Amino acid sequence: MRKDNYYNNIEDYILGRMPPDEIRRFEEQIRKNPGLNEDVNLYRDIITATGKKNQWEFRNKLDRIYNQDQKKTGSRRVVFFRRLLILPALLAILAIILILIFKPQQEPLKTEQNNPVIKEQQDPNAHTDKEKKIAAEQDLPKIKDEQKHNSNLPVPETAKTIRQEGINYTALAYSQYRALNTQGVNKSPQEQRDNLGKAWQAFAKSKAGNKPDTTMLNQVISLLDPPDSTNLFDCLKLRANAYFMTGNFEKAAQDFQSDIFTGTAYQYNAEWNLLLCQLALLPKNRDAFDRQLGKIINRNTHAFRQDAALLKEKLITIETGQ
């Protein structure tokens, strides 16, 4: 395989431009060739991290920039360390100035000479019993008014708890779902005779109208039960999406879980769709959903990392009402 074709095939495979029949042959090469599998994963991570399609041109530019910067490294280090010393000194001077400006000034001590209230309250027995009784009767209406006022004050709002009852998690899962791409499905009559070829055709027809055709999706599931062992990855991927679109989320989750361990470019999609299956099944197995959500968010190169973060924020808003 020529070098140009080698990288073009990897790029077409990752970006979804490769026809399904070529995908099967290419994935067979990935499984047999560890070096090719490593190049596919590396190329996919680079595309995810940078958003660039022509990664080899991008890498050559980086090499040229790196070689030029090596010549300037010595002088830049001296300037860098000088700046590191200047910045702390400026911060220290600024801190001293702020302390001097905002230092609180001591208030004069209150003595008996300048505080007449203290003189009046020095003797707690100054009032007679009769005077105390009169004072208490005079203060009684004031106490009642304060109690009435306090009863009308708003009660502090308690922390809002998560509510799961009445939330349509299934609708939310469908809104986040990205349908499997069937572009390029154009098989010859000979290839249409096998169940996988027929299933691809049925899946493409199910998406032709405004709403998914449940009859065609059930036909896909029937054709791939059991899946062909020689094309196990394609069978599980196609059947998992058909299960999801028909609302059979538990079986869809099982097939997506199996596809995650294939090590192909579809792994990110499989992990995301597995999360959506768990979302549709909430509040059941909430711990499993939270683990899968955290797994995607914590992987910086994951293709669906931003989608997962937005989904987490949306869930917090829906479940807490905040």
C-alpha cells in the first residue's frame, strides 16, 4: 500500500467517507495489523484534539516551528527567568501599599466620662419594684408587635433536592442521539444476499421518512439475530442502533458495550450511545450512568466530551429546577 493511499484510507475511515464494504475490509486489516491500529487511534486523537483534517501537513508545520525555536531557546530562558523575579517583587510592593491604605484605625475606648449610657446602667437595682412593673406593662405591646412582624417574615429557602419523578429521560436521550450514517450504502446484488447487506439496506430505508420506520428496524434486528461472526463488529453496531431507535435500550446497551472493546474509530460513538441508553433507563442504575458520564468528561480527547458536559448541566437544571 502506497504511503499516500495508506493515510488517505485512515482519513476516509475516521471521517466516515469510506463505503461500508471497504470499511469491513479495512477493519479486518486493523485487527490483523497492530501498527495500523495504532496509527488509526493516533490519527483519530489528533483530529479530535485539533479539529484539523490534514494532520500530516499540520505536523510538518509544527516540526519547522520547533526547529526554529530551538535556536532561540537560550535567550528566551534568560528573559523568562528575569520576568519571574520582577513579577513577585511588584506584587509584594502592591500588597504593602494596600495594607497601609486599608488598615483599620482603632476606635477610642469608651469610658464613663464620654458614655452617659454606662452611667445610667451601672446600678441594676436603681428602679424600684413598682417602676419595674410599669416598665414591663409598657413594653408588652412592643413585644407582641415584634412577634407578629417576625411571623410574617419569609422562611429561608432550604436546599433543593434532586427530583427524578415525572422527568422524561427517554425523550432527553432521543434528543441527544446521533443516527448511524448510512451514506454510501450501495451494494451489488451479490452482496445483498447476505444478512448484513440486507440489514444495511433495511436500516437505510427506515430513515427515509420523517419518522423512523419501526417495521424496517425490526427487520434489521431479525436479520442480525444471531449476528454473523465474520462481521461481528458491523452486525453489533447496526443492531445496537436499531434496538435504540425502537426503544429497546437494555439490548442496545449490551451491543454498544460489546462494540466499545473493538478498538476501532466507532468506540467513541459506542461509549456515547451507551450513555444515552443508561440515560433513557433512569432513574434505574443511576450509579452506572454517572460513572459512564464521568468517564467521557474526564477524557480530554474524547469526541463527545463537550456533549457530555452540556448534558450534565442540562440534567442539573431539570432535576433541581434551578
